[in-house]
Amino acid sequence: MGPGIIASLVQYQYLVVYRVGMKQHLAPQSPSSCQSCFSFSMSLARVIYLLTGYWYFWAILLLSLFGILVAYTSLLLILGVLLIWEGYEPYLFLCHKILVILAVLVCTFFLTILCVFWNDRWLTLGLSLKVFAPHMHLTMITLMVFLSWPVAYYLIHLEQEVAQVVIGLPFFIILLFLFVVPWGFYSPCVENENKLGPKPSLFGHRGAPMLAPENTMMAFEKAVEHGAFGLETDVVLSIDEVPFLMHDNNLRRTTNIRDVRPNESYSSSSSFYWDFLSTLNAGEWFVNSWRKPFYNMKPLSEADKEKAKNQRIPKLSDYLEIARKTNNYVIFDINGPPPKHPLRNTYIRRVVDVILDSKIEHRLVYWLPGFDRRYVRWKAPNFRHVGRLQSINVLKRENISIINVDYKWMFYNRLNDYKAANFIINLYIINEPWLFSLAWCSRINSVTTDNIELLRQINYPYYSMTPKYYVFLWVLLDCVSAVFIIAIFYFHWWKEDLREQVFERTSSYTGKVGGLPHCYPLL
């Protein structure tokens, strides 16, 4: 081998990268590595938004820069390995050494952050495999066909048996694994249509927060317009014992308190009187492009902008009234008051009294708080009590048949036990169509979502296929890929054999005419 082989391999790598890149560009979007990086960058931006109330997209630019550094460092690593393989000693310039050290430090830093602060995000990656594993399997087999070209080339041309084993053995082990791997994995999205459960019902998380300011009457009206099965919210009690809707511990993010009382903007939401709370604006922040809660929100119409600007903080009774009129279910958390609050120990009873006064049907109330549940059962025996992910025996002992679970628990098989025990399962918070499709294929009863407008339009799970169709594609692609790979190896063997025959004939002819004057070998 010589430097020409290195040039050929580098040229081939560029060709493969180009083909794969074009293929990914034309294919449907899925949570690939690039999309995962983008999701992570938006997660960083959302953390900053929750802390400051404003969107800063520097995380995207920063991660893009680091991605370029990693790609450039990987190219240096590949070229260095090839140079060492050829017997040359690689020399790095000072700038290259700095870039390599910087890339290593950056990758180490972000991996540490992922492992410490975003540990549960790895479960989302595992969930994506449950959806996309069949499609990734078929794609990987196709990729192995392309990869067989350089592997066959080097296996035919290499003279050292050790090098042939090092290159060929991993290739054929991976190929064999891909040929038989469907026998060993299970995907909920590979299922017959007659066994597919009903479409999960949709709870509007704080209403429809992608269409209107969260926890406002406009948000709940939008959720009802888009076919919500139920409405989810958060309840806080004012200092004068009025339950109102607010998620955060303070009023900075979703009201204009920084303009009205800037010195009290960090005070607890429960420390204000309702007369003051009712005067705050709860919608102007939503119209501000730097403070919108979701980066992928659709533009609002002028009428919706004007309506959003005039939203106020609603009381719990207002929320119950719209649910009563539209026959929607309600589910909510209650933020316990601070220690010196007058309802510190009796806030549950105050909320129950407001619910009973609203005349809403008791069957529409999904009661989630676990505190003082015995009193709630006595006062309102027809409320439907919702539990967390406790043991099945504990839930049955407390007469709870509904559980509210983080969607990442779909990664484990533990939810199958609850489904077998006839528990109703609600997952939160699901906004992506592929996650909603996974919940549908997993026979989940309902989900809580911010993106109710999009999820209600899904009439069939994405990326799902029947077992017969998948087996057909699997066998067909295995056979076709095997034929192509055998043909590629045969082509390289035939080409090398032909070259050796030409070389032998040329050498033989050169030997015969070597002693004659003015005769030269024909090349």
C-alpha cells in the first residue's frame, strides 16, 4: 500500500458522507444525532428562559461551533491513524493541538452535564429506539452494502492475513448481527392494526400554551376548540384564601408584576391579595417574541394577539366553569401555601369547597393531590382519584385506578403490569408526534400535552407497520443486500485476478523481447 491508498480512502469517505447526507436530507425527520444535539441546545435555551423569562439562542450557535470542532478533530484522528498505518509519523501544528485539546475538554464538559443534570434524557434516546429501531435496522443494512465496497477492496489487496482479519471479521460479524437481529428485539410500533388500541385522549397542559398564554381562560378555550378530553392546570391560594391558577412560585414570568411592583416580583404567588392579583396582566408576555414559551410556536393572528394582551389571572372557579359547560375533565396540582399562610394546613379543604360550589359533575374531577385524601373521599366520594407510580397493592388499597406518570417510564416494562391490572394511565408531557405514536402503540389511555393542535390531527401512529410487512422488508432486504455484497466482492476479486493476469503476460512478454535491440515492452 502507499499514499495513493490514503487518497483513495479519503475520497471515498467524502463520497459516502455526501451520499448519506443527501439520503438523510431527503428522508423523513427522526430523532437522529443532529436532531438530538438540536434538542439539547433548545433544552439549554429553555432552562435559561425559565430562569430569565427570555429566549437566548446562543446555545445553538455554541453547540454548532463545538460540532465543527469535533468533526475537524475526528478528521485529524482518521488521517493520523492512516499515516501511522502507512509507517509515517504524524506531526501536528500548534493550532491543531489546541483544537484537539479544546474539543476533548468541551466534549468531556457536556457529557458530564448530560450525565449529572440530564440523566433522564438518556431514557428519551432509548424510547426513540423503540420507535425507530425497525427503520434503523433496514437503513443499517443498506449502509453495510455501501460499506462493503471499500472493505472488499482492501481485503482483496491486502497481503497480510492479520490486516485482513482486522478489517473483514468485524464487518462480517456486524453484517450477520444485522441479518438476524429482528429475532431478538421488540417494538410496540410493529403491530397488527386489529390489535392497535384506541387513540389516547388529550389533556391540555395549562390549556393550550402554544396557542394562548398558559393558565388563562383563552388557553382553556383554545384547548376546548381543539378537542381536548380534559384540562390540566396548577392551583395556588392567595393570602385571602382565593384559589387561582398559577404554575410558578412567583409572578415574574407570566405577569407584568415587574412593571407594577418590581420589588415584590420574587415574592411567593401566595403572598398577594386577590384584589391585586386580579389587576395583573397575564398575556402581554406571550406576545413578546423574546419571551414566548416555545421556540416552534406558530405566529398568532392579530385578533389572537389582541385577545392575549388582555388576559388576566383566572380563579379556580372560572376554570371549573368552562369545564362544566364543555363537559371536560379537570386535573390539577395544588401548590401548598408557605408556612405562615392562613390555609397552610387546610388548603385542600378550601379547594374542595370551591369545587363543590361550582356544581361541576364529580365524575369530571381527576383528583391528583395526595395530601388529606381521606377528607376528600368523605366530602366528595365521586371524585376520580389519581395516583403516582406507586406499587399496585398500595394503589388498590387506596382504591385508585388511575395513575399519572412521566412519559419516560415507557422505557421500562413496568407499565405493562399496570395495564394488566386495568389501571388507566396518563402520561405527561408529550409534545412530539413520534412520542405520541409510541404511547398510542403502547396502549396508553391519555396524555398531557402542550401541542394539542398538532397531536389531535394524528389519525394513525407514525412509523408503525404490521409484523408481516416488516418481515417482508427484512427478508427482502437481507436477500438483496447479500446478493449485492457477494457481487461487490466478486467484482473486486475478478478485477484483481484480471490485473494479475495482465501483469503476468506483460512480464512474460518483456522477458522474451528483452534481448532484442530497439524493442520495448508494450504496457
